[in-house]
Amino acid sequence: MASSVITLSRHIVEQERLYPEATGAFSDILYDIALAAKIISREVNRAGLVDIVGSAGRFNVHGEDVRKLDMFANDVIFDAMDHTGNLCVMASEEIEAPIPIPDKFPCGNYVLLHDPLDGSSNIEVNVTLGTIFSIHRKISKGERGTMEDLLQPGNRQLAAGYVVYGSSTMLVYTTGAGVHGFTLEPSIGEFLLSHKDMRIPDPGKKIYSVNEAYYKRWEPAQQQAVDQLKDEGYSLRYIGSLVADFHRTLLYGGIFMYPSDTKSPQGKLRLLYEASPMAMVIEEAGGRSSDGRKSILDVEPEELHQRTPLYLGSKSLVDRTEAALAEGA
């Protein structure tokens, strides 16, 4: 007998049935994220054929050159989510301030933070890109969402995940009950369950992922941690797209590192849009996250675009790296 085909929609419905009090609003948010991902995937795959690559002629809040496809992805997610009545506020890595729900639309009880197109600086060279998302419950008292709703630690996330736009398009998410991956079948336009209950190997393949060009800018303890991995026969694998590097680490094991350095003492990756959602995924898959001292999920955010050092991977490797950094402090 052929195995049953499980679509993302079916999987969400089955997960929702585990919670009799569910209203369906949370599930609708996941549906809308999947729809946005399909649209973004289509444009990513056509990027070399239409006028959507290159610079948009402006810079984002981080001083980085905004690519045309960044703007497109940001707009697609907003248009998919603004009118549904499920969200009270949004925030994007590309936008300086919180993104309110337009007054003409109702508000809901959930919060969405996202990096619409991670790795976009690699668009022209056809490197894997991604979308990262994080969902929280509204905690403020008013009807409309506030900064309080956005500045929540990762351990309060209701769901988190990412989309990989590579040789195939894959959506990976968790609601705290396992990590599941769905691959887009373009002929029918559906995400199908391809990776059930994903678990990171420990220690897995002997792979470490870090931008070693910054070696001289690292603190000695960080240098020694990487030197030790190399002495043990670990191989460097670094793409420069967080989603791509993370996805490989989740599947193969090892460790991903983006440490602080002398030019970026606070780290470079964004806590709310990149680190926290990836931390929830990796920890739900049996791995660990860290800012070099503690779990990323326990970091209390103070700013909307706060940066952080980031370590993600197999638990044993993150544990020992964290211990090495503490010993060298």
C-alpha cells in the first residue's frame, strides 16, 4: 500500500486537534506564511530572468544595501498577513519601526517577526536564500500591538521556522511539539511532509561553520575553540547564508558559529529575526543554542534590532564551546 501523502495543511490541522481550545487563528498564520513562501519561491527562481535582482538604491536600518528581492519578499509577507485579523503587530529585519496592522483591518492576538529574505546579498550568484519567522502571543492590554509584544524572549515563542529557497523549496517549523520539514511540490503547488520529527545528530558529521576570515578579530578563547575542532579533523563548511548553513547543520550535525569580534562586539546576527527562531528550532530538534554564555532563548531583548553572537548545533559541541569561552573569559 502506498504511504499517505501529508500536506502542510493536513499536518497543521492534525496538530491543531491536539488543542481543543484552539480557534484556528494560529493555524491560519502558518497557512499564510506558507502562501507567502510559495510566492517568494517563484520570484527567487525567476530572479535571473526578470528585473528583480540588484540593488534597490537604498539602505535598511542596519546600513546594508537593500536588494530588490528583499523589498519584494517583505511586501509579500505584509500583504499576506495584514488583513487577516490574526496579528496585532509585525516587525521585519528590513524595517526600522514596528509594522502596525492598518486601521481598516481588525487585530488579533498574535505577533509576527521575520527576516523576509536571509542571504539576499548572494542573489546574483545563485546561492541558497531563505525566510525566517517567529510567532509570539500578544501580551499588551490594548487592541493594537505594541513594542512590548515584540520584545519578548525566545522562550515565549509559540512557533518558529524558516523556508529554504534552494534546489528545492523547503519549509521547516516547530510549535514546540517536534520539528517538521515540508518540501514544495511545484507541480501541485503544495508543501508535502518530507522530514518528520527532525532530530539533529550528536555530534554528527565533523563539520563546523564559521566565517574564518574574521579569525584575527576573535577573542583568544574563540580562536582556540576553532583550532581544537581543526585538530580533531573537523572540516569547514560555510556558505554565508544563515538559513543554508543552519539547514545543513540541522541535518548533518556539527556546529554553526557567528561569534562577536573586535569590530562587532555585540555580534552581528539579529536576536529577534534570526537567532531566536533558529534557537527554538534547534533546541526542539535536540540541539542547543547559545550566545556564548547561555541559551539564546533566555536572552531578554531590549531593542527591536538587537544583535547577538550566535552558536547553534549539536548539544555536545555547543556545550563544550560555551565552556571553552567561559574558561577563557
